[in-house]
Amino acid sequence: MKGIIFCTTIQVGISAIIGLLWAIIYLLYSQNIFRPADIVCYSAGSFGGVRAGIQLRAFLSEMGMPTISSIFAISKIGDSLNEAGTSQEAALTKRVSQFLDELEWYEEALQRQRKEKG
């Protein structure tokens, strides 16, 4: 089992546009149920797209995909990453490491539980 990371930045009137995501996830529903997921969101502004991320979290939950407790939000994306996508901030590199460690922990816990309980 591998975790899935969803990346969103689409916010229209502070809501996520999830029709395309719905279609993709619905087609892969049987493969994704009980698969841990988390969300990376970003924006040019100060909030990092978190409003869209929060809505996506509820959607993923309804699809049977537990999300980890943190959302990885990158605000002011133009200042945070350079053109090659490399972090311009040491704190961002540390946060992404913690984020991926948490996702890995969930993956391992769910795998272990599935092995024990079936």
C-alpha cells in the first residue's frame, strides 16, 4: 500500500473545484479505499490554498481515504520556490520532511492493521 498526495491550488470563490478529482478518484475507487492520503496546497497569497485543501479533505474522507492530520500548505509560492521548484526556505524543507514522515507512519500503521485484522 502506498499513500497518495493530492496537490490543489484551484480556488474559485474560496471553494475547491473537485469535479475532475471526483472522476479520477471514482474510477480508481476500489484501488484507493483505505489508502492514506494527504494534501499539498499552495497559492500566491498568504493562506496557501488551505480553504480548497479543507474541502478536498472532506471529499477524500467520503471516498474512504483517511487523510493525515496535517495539510502541507505553501503560501506565497513565488517566494517559497525558485523556477526549478527548489525550496528557497529552510523551514519549508523541514516541514516537507515532517509531512512525508507522517504520511509514511499512516501507511505503515494501516498496513499493519490490515495484516492483523484482514
